[in-house]
Amino acid sequence: MSTAPLESPCSASLDGEPCEGAQSEGGGCLNPKASTSEEAHEPCPTPLSWQQVLSAFHDESTSWQLDNGDVTINGRTWGSGPPLYFLNGISGTCDLYALSGWLLREDFRCVFFDYNTPSKPCRELADVADDLISIADHHGDERFQLYASDFGAAVAMTTMASFPERVERAVLQSAFIRRRWTMFEKLLLKIGLSKSKTMSAVPGFRIVNAQNHRPWFPPFDFGRWQFFAENCGATPVQEVAARARMLGQFDLTANLPEITQPTFLVYSEGVGKLVIDAQKKLEAGLSNVESEWLHTCGQLPYLTHPHRLTKMIIPFLQGALSDQVTDCEAAHAN
């Protein structure tokens, strides 16, 4: 059952942190976005839980389905403004981006979708990039921006190199020029392509997942960690193995000069030295790049600390609007 649209919460509450606004004389939080003295003394709205935001995501966003050759793609669109497409990681669904989407939906039309198991097993990253372009065509978006992490970053860069006229700019996290399989991914390749079990049934998955991610979730919010663990654990092993195979074949070395779009690289504490070194190598090879560091956020800032993440990337994403205004003014001047 749908509910009335929720008012925007004090978004810092989604990070499990106090509001960043100063305290008013009456003890209420000051609005950190306020631009006038009157607005500055308006108390922040009542904090919302992540469960309420996820419910709003399901109730308020528009669901859609697209048949694209060998796959049927399901997704949701939320908000208004310039299009911003979210690309999932190697496991989990687009529900994991709901909290960041909540904070961005008033400034961007956020498009989310899930990678589905295709009828033919040997798809390539180029096929997933084609899916993304088909989704953009379905939405009538000639150009769009991207937010992507891990596997999604590989899809994003493949699209940026193959369809440079379509991607305006991109925010990438845990990105790399080339990727070789980890030991865990090699295990998935051996057991995954012929098994119908989910990731939660893979020996050691729960332990490794908890070691990698649990410490970075907000304290006293076990429910959010449990939501993530169950969401990723429900991903079919076959799907993760297929994506791992794609990553093992990914090598952008020869195509890196073709990526000239403005790119923002997010570095976050907790991803590990190998991932950081790989992204630094990518940063050194890109011609139009900037980056920033997020401390104590782990590998999933869009879920663990969405307020800090969105606050950091919004100026970069809104730069696309500034570019359009500049181009328009130059055209009128001529």
C-alpha cells in the first residue's frame, strides 16, 4: 500500500550521526542547508530510519521493465532533475542505493536497475553497457551521469569508452584499469556457473562479508547491517560468478585515453591497499579527473554513510549543469 510522501529528514541521521547543523538557542538543530537567518533557525525535520526511507523508495519511485534481447531488466526511477544512473556492484540489488537516492532525488532523476540472469551465459561487459544505453533510450535520456562502484565501475568505464557522447560525467568508487580474479572469485567460478544456490549458502561467505563490511556500519543499527547481509546473500551464485568472469577479462589499458569525461573518484577507508593502489593507477591515467577521501566509511558509503557521500559528490554532479549553462551562453554570444 502506498503512503504519503515523507518529508526530508535531517539527512545526517541516515549516517547514524548527529545533525551537522549548529544548535539553536531553543535546543533544536539548525538547518545546515539554510541560506537566510530565518531559515537557519528552523529545526531539522524529525530523523527517519533507514527502513522508512526504503519503504518510501518502494512507494514513491516508478517501477519499470525493459525487454532487451536476452535479458529482462527491472528498475525504478525516483526524483526529478538531470538523470543520474546507479550501477550495482557484483552482488545485491538496487535497494542498497535507496538511502543515497533519497538524498539526491530532489536534485536528480535517479535511475536504478538490477542485473538479471540472461538466457545466454557468456555475456560480456560490452553487453551490459549496451543494456545501460537501452535503459537510457527507454527513459529518453540522450546524456546522463553515473554513480558506480566495483563491478558497476567496470560497466561505467566500458560505457564511457564505447559511448562517449552519452555519458556526461561519472562518480566511481573501487575502480580499476584492469582486474584479475581474487581467490574467492576463482572459487565462485568453479562452483557458481553450474549451481543454483545463493551466496549465503557459499562456505565462508557470511564470515568474509562480515569481516569486510560490518565494522563500517553505523553503531547501534544492526538492522541496516542485517538488511545488507540478507540482500547480498540472496544473490544467486551463478550471477555473481558470471560477473566475476567478466571482471577477470576486463582490461581498459588500451582504451583509457578514450575516457575524457569528467570523472570523480571516491577513496574510502576500509577498501584495502590493493583496491586503493589500483584506483590511484587509474587516476594517474585519466585526463579529466578529481578525487576525494571518505574516512571511516568502508566499501559501501552509499549505504553506511549516504549523507557524507552525497554531500561530497553533489557539487561535482551539479557541475554538469554549470557546463550546460556555459555552453548555452557561448552559443548565444556567437
